[in-house]
Amino acid sequence: MLKVNNLSKTYGDETILKDVSFVVNTGDRLGLIGPNGCGKTTLLRIIVGVEQADQGSVQTSPPGAGVGYLAQALTFTPGTTIGQVMRQAVSGLYESERRVEELAQRLSTAKGAELEHLTEKYTNALTQFEAAGGYDIPYRIESILAALDLDAMEQDTPVEILSGGQKTRLGLARLLLEHPKILLLDEPTNHLDITALEWLERFLLDYDGAVIIVSHDRAFLDHTVNSILELDPHNHQVRAYEGAYSNYVEQHLRQHEKQIAAYRDQVYEIRRMRQDIAQTKEYARNIEITTTSRQPGVRRYAKKVARKAKSREKKLDRYLASDERVEKPKPDWQMKLEFGQPNHLGQDVLLLENLAMGYDGKAIFSGVNLKLQQGERIALLGSNGSGKTTLARGVAGEIEPLAGRIRLGASVRLGYYSQEQESLDGNSNAFEEIYSAGGMNETDARRFLHYFLFSGDDVFRMVESLSYGERARLALAKLVASGCNFLVLDEPINHLDIPSRERFEQGLLAFEGTVLVVAHDRYFIQRFATGVWFVGNGTIRRYIDMNEMGRVVG
């Protein structure tokens, strides 16, 4: 269905892809993974034809097979509405419908041979239209919009007024309605709540084409893909692994351990060979020194021994320069996240008392009475627009309740991470943000930033020039530097790659303070959360975990 042959791509002196090759067959659902910046999006753009490779080719079978692409940054034609975007996705079917109607009208007045001819054309056109699901189009549009939480808006709503997350979901809806033979999805889960995520999983499992998914959502990959393609940032090539993400983790770990063992054996063998060569050379030299020209036979033997040592040395050099050499396993450069010991807290960290919150006097939820205690790690869940961010902003003191109270316990030092990263000043650089927040000297501030993958001159890059993922790392670094004991985090891992997510989880698990976190990453929630607060139906309820929430909420 899709064949990628020896693709290579560079930007200036930087190699992004090198001799990348793989095959995608019907029914394949591939997860394309790798750290941020390694070239995953570039590879998708080359496959769909948006970008050109320096060398290599992309072939589809049959030639011209439709390839659909969901980009991270979507653009829509100015002035279009939600309904127009969806109808344009199946414009061919609407054209087919008009053709069927036109033939039906002509049939009503046709006679004789023309009637027979038109009947055949009408039958063929109608059969093709029905086979393509033409009569189901209105239902499909409504069901896809509903599944992606876009049905509450009228279809004549202008696309320009949609939020970034709503535009992403609209782009996904358009692509799913087009139903191309090959789907390329670049971070499709970033703006989906858990209900929409589960719907998309079911859709992809039933998809009759092929899918390549770039995602950092490990649970989503586990539930949807049947193979993993890892793009290696060191050699810029892909390696395939059979099975879902969890299978990849096991295989990758075994492979890494095997490489470490092989490299250690190689180091030992090289050291032994060099010692043997040195000893042989020394032996030949000693013979040369301790003999005279009257002992030609012994000296000939010494030269033979020296030649043998030289031959071994050349053989070793050829091995070290060859592809047979085992490369030293490269450690992955990951964030180092250490929160340190939090300041002492009382038992009650947060109290919500008959709380109502919303905007313009209209409550999103009301009558909420909940308590958060020292050491608890609560995941705040709910559909998009249910009020999760509203509660987080209220707890952080950014907006006032409509009714009731939000009370923080004694000695609480709250740190707030927002989706929009308002704590960062676009006119400052990374170093200035940390230097001003943590009371560190220049050396300590630069070392601290290095833990968060900012090194060298990167620390002096302006905040406004950083990517979303880089700004996320900087906002987390600033939070860590503040020395807080109660963290309120709104989608903190949304734009982090898998290694950084795992490191972030390790840091949070080591944090002895209290955490309230808005998240949609089920892998993260199941590993991290000690409880769940679900926002929905105008209130907030507490559950033991996601399983209990699922049984009650459905």
C-alpha cells in the first residue's frame, strides 16, 4: 500500500533523515515515535508530498491511492464554516448525488432506446453512490462531529472563531470523513478528552486502510497500533518493532541490554588484543636488542614476530573502522526533574466549600464540597469545556468563585502550571526566567536549565522563539525552582515526548507534596494518581480511580 525507499533529508548541516525505508500494508497501524525534533513530522510531510526529500522515493499501491494527513498546525480557507469544511471533505459524493438526481429527472421523460440507455447509466451511478455510503453522509457528519465534541456548535459557525483545540478536532473530523486509504496522524490526541480518545481508538481499530500515528500518548498507542517505528535521533533511521507500545518497551530494553553486554565484551576483547600486540612487539624488540648479527636465524625470527604483531594491529584497526564494530550505547538525554523536599504542610491542603465557578455570572459547576489532603495526587478529569481549567485557575487564585469558598491550608506554597504558560515572559530568555525565580547564582541557574535540556547558548534564546514543547519544559523548570509544596498542573505533559513524560512522572512520584493535575494521558493517570475528581453534569465528584469513574459515569 505504501513503500518508503531510502529517504534522506537535511536542513543545512543538520541531518534529519538518513536512508529511511519501510513498507506499510493494508491493515497496518504503525506508531511512529522518537524524541521531539528527531524528524517525525518531516517524514510525514515527505510521505504526503508537502515537503521534498533530498533523495529516496515514496510509492503508493495502487498508484494515486489517497493519503490523508492531519498536521499539528492546521489551516482552513478563510470565511468557511464547520459545515462547509465537512461537506468539502466529501464533495465528490455530493457531485455523485447531483448526477443521480439529474439522471432520475431525465429518466422521467425518456422513451425507447434513450430510456434503456439512461436506465443503465442511472443504475450504475446509483449503485456507485450507495456503495460509497452517499445516503449516510449527513449521519456520518453528525456522528463524527458529536464524537469529537463539536456537535454543540451550529454547522454555520465560522472556523475563525474556533479555539486551537476545536480546529484540531475539526481537522480530524474532516479527515475521518474523507476516509482515505492511508491515514497520517500527527499528534491527533493533543486536544481530545478521554471520551473522544476512546471513540477515536475504536474508529482506528475498525479502519479498513492503513494508519501511521505520531503520538506521545502511550495508552493510545497501546490500544491502537500493531507495530512501532522508532526514529533514532542518533543515526536518523527507523527500526521496526512488532506489537503495541508495551511490546516495544520490552523489546527495546532487551535490545539495549544486549548492546551494552556486546559492547562490554568488545571493550574487553580490544583491550586483550592490544595488550597481546604490545607484548608481542616488546618480545620482538627484546630479541633484537639481546642478539647480534652473528645470530641471523634468531633475528629473522624476531622480525617474523614483529610482522605478526603489525598484522594483528592492522586487523584490529580495520575492525574498528568497519560496520562490524559494536557502537557504544548512547544514553538518552532526558529531563532531570528533582523537586526536593517540600515545606511542611498541615493535613488539609485544599478545601472547596459549596463552590460554584463559571463566567459572566453563569455557573459551570456548583455545590462542590471536596477536600484535598497532604500527599494526595488527584487527577482532574472531564470532557472539554466541563470546567477543569476553570477550577485549576480558581485554586491558583486567578479567578474568583461565583459562590462558596476555596481555602488553602496553613503553610501552603502553591505552584501553578497553565496550558497557556502565562508565567513566562516572551520578552525574556530562558536563563532570565530561572535566574529571577529561583534565587540562584549564574552557574547554578545554567546547570539547573541543563537538567531541563537547555544547554550552551540555548539558555539565552528568547521565550517567544521557543517551540511549544520547549516552553513547556521552561515553565516546568520555573515551577521546580520556586520550591512549592502544592502543585496545580493544567495539562503539564501535553507537548512532552515520551522520554520526557516518563522522567516527569518519576519526578512527580518522588515529590512528597500534594498535586492536583488536569491530564488526559491515561498511562500517566493510572501510574500517578491516588484519586480522581470528575468534572461533569454541573458538579465535581470524587472516585477511587479511572475504573470506578468509568463504571459510574459510563
